[in-house]
Amino acid sequence: VKFVFTPAVTVAICLALGLSGTAAMVVVLVQSMPTASSSYMMARQLGGDAPLMAGIIALQTLLAVATVPATLLLVGPLLGVN
């Protein structure tokens, strides 16, 4: 959901605000990135489920290998980036 819904909403907001080109693409790419690895340390230090967080980070990183280039290819022309 994070790799589809969040970039789609971000694209809609960029278009609604009139933001296009490289600046809009940077915003969309930032929203397309996986969860920060520092969330594992935070989960561990605060007594959360650190092994689950490690699994989430690993899965999101693997998914990002495919979804980030796909986002570039699909959203770039829509935002006016070649």
C-alpha cells in the first residue's frame, strides 16, 4: 500500500498545487522510499517488536527495488520529467 497509495496521493497533491517537473518528481520519490532503517533501533530501544520491524524493513527494501524505478517511469511523464 505504501508504494502505491502514498506516491499516488503525492502526485495528486503536486498536480493540484501546480508543482511539476524535477521538484515534483523529487517529492514523489521521497514519498516512494522504504521505511527508514533507524526505525529498527527505535523499536528495539523502546521495547517494541524489533524482529518484526527488521522484517518490515527488509521486505520494503526488496519491494522498493521494483517500485521506485516503476514510479520513475510511470509518474515522470505525468509530471513533465523526461
